[in-house]
Amino acid sequence: MMSYPEKYEQVLPALESKCSEFTYLQYETFTPEALWDYCLKKVWKKKQIEALRLHEMVSDIMDLTASDFVAYHQVEAFKTANFFTEDSMEDLQQLLRPARQKPRGI
């Protein structure tokens, strides 16, 4: 669900410009919607979005770095990852299995 659709439409050119910049830097998977979501959840987390002026929003968007965006998504992925799926449990058991003792005196 898209929050603040009227604000999104206003800053869409800035979001698309930032996506183009990231594509030039070979980050192919960024979308305007993902950048918007990042701004809402991270950049403007403690601000009242209704009160933000257009120039403030555009400035914040243009200041985004690819590394901050990628780091944020990596942390979010770890927060939502389910390490106890069947495949993960097999890997976990393999890692936690005691090592075999090497025979002595050989």
C-alpha cells in the first residue's frame, strides 16, 4: 500500500532521477517505489510527512546513497528471515554436529 500518494506524485521525478543515478552505478534493482518506502521508513521516520515541504523532500531524496539503501534492506532482510525452515534446520544441524575424533597414534 502506497502511503501519501499525493506527496509521492510530487517527488516522483526526483525518485526516478535517483533510480537512474543508481542504475548508472550498476545498481539495477532500485525502483522509485522502493526508494519512497525507504524514505518513509528511514529518512522521514521521525518527521511529519504532511508538514514536509517539497524542496526538503527532494533534497533528502537526492542525498540518498546506494550503500545506505542497500544496508537498510540487508538489515530488514535479517529481521524478517526465518532461520528455522526445513532447509535451514538441516544446515544448522550440519553445523552443530560434533566433529569426529581423529584416531590417535597414527
